[in-house]
Amino acid sequence: MVLELREALQPGSLYELQLSFSGPVYQDFREGLFINLYTDQGERRALLASQMEPTFARNVFPCFDEPALKATFNITIIHHPSYVALSNMPKLRQSEKDVNGSKWTVTTFHTTPRMPTYLAAFVICDYDHVNRTERGKEIRIWARKDAIANGNADFALNITGPIFSFLEDLFNISYPLPKTDMIALPTFDNRAMENWGLLIFDESLLLLKPDEQLTEKKTVISHIVSHEIGHQARGKMFSLISHEDVSQLLYQK
């Protein structure tokens, strides 16, 4: 993009550039910002999610969409009050906004650490979650309300904390973010994505149904979860050990 200015810029002066931007919301492709349609509690529902890797962030917001160019992100999402908004960081504040007589919720998140554009992430959904605290940091598993009520997210919740603790102890590195959200999408072509603080999965690789209490399915979920946790750690230091080794060590424990 080339910007033609009306006059020369003066050194030492402060200038503000405002740009309008719009991008597509996909239904048939799980890239950039996309929609998932699904059934929950007998009703047809929808959610919005993001997949920025490798170069889809440019479809969602104006940016230098190259992994070597890192920045902090201040994310604010305006959404329907009945939906929950999730992003890389914890919620900073929430307020209401009136749009043509309708009330909308404005959710603002804490500033992210410096990171590439492809790790920025957000989801707007009508989901429930289960949670636990591991070493003072909250872990939440989000899924369809039916799935949460049926206990399908419990296995993933129970293994995620020990995986974090094992990798922190192994490499003597503390996980740099204050929380971790993991969300199971009804359909996600990429299988899983290691966004910092908001890991996205196809639900077939995160949820364990009561009739799937097989070692093989538990091994698959452990494999995928350890892989994504390893890759989303700062500097990818956790990736020095394979996710297969992590799964085996967890089962030995």
C-alpha cells in the first residue's frame, strides 16, 4: 500500500492515520474469520472463530502479516450480550453499547505480549466451560453445552494441567500467559491451532464421549493437547521434546 500525503511530514511531529477496513466472514472455509453452524440442546446455533495461520490475519485486520514482525495487540470485540467473547488474554473490562436501540456488549482484553499476527485469535460463541487452576493459572475447556453437561470435556481438563506442569518442570520455564482457554469447534479443518492463550481444536480431537473410553482415543487427545501446548509456548521451547514422549510419560505417571 502506498499512501499519498498532501504535504511533507515534519520530523518530531505526531501524526495519526485512520483507516477503514472490512474483511470477509467465511462459512465454507475455516480461515481468517469464519462461522460454524451446529446443533446444541436441540437448537440450531452459530459461532464465529478465527484461524490466522499462515497468512489469514490480513483478511481480518490491516497488518504486516509476516511472522518476523511482532507486535502487542489490544483487542476489543463488540458482540451480542448472549454470547461470550474469548481472545488470547483475559478480559480487562466489559461495557454496554447502544446501537440503533439494541444493546450490545463491548468486551476489551488485556494487552498481549509481543507476538506474530498469526497467533492473534478470538472466538464469539454460546458455549459452556469447565475449569481448574494449575499453579495459580486458570485453564478452561469450552464446548457445546450438551458436551459439557455430558462430561465430554473432563478428560481434556484433567490432562492439560499436568502437561503444563510437566513441561515447566522439564525445561525450568514458566508459562508466560495468565490463562489458557481451549475450545472445541464443531468443525475445524486444521485439526488444532496453538494460538497463545486460546487453543482451538476440532471437537473430535478434544472431547471424549462416554462410549469412547478407549486407550486409543485417550492417547490421540493426549497427543494433540501436548502438541499444541508445546508449540504455543514462548519461543516454542517446549517443542524440544516430542508430543509422543509427553503422552507416554503422562501415561507412565
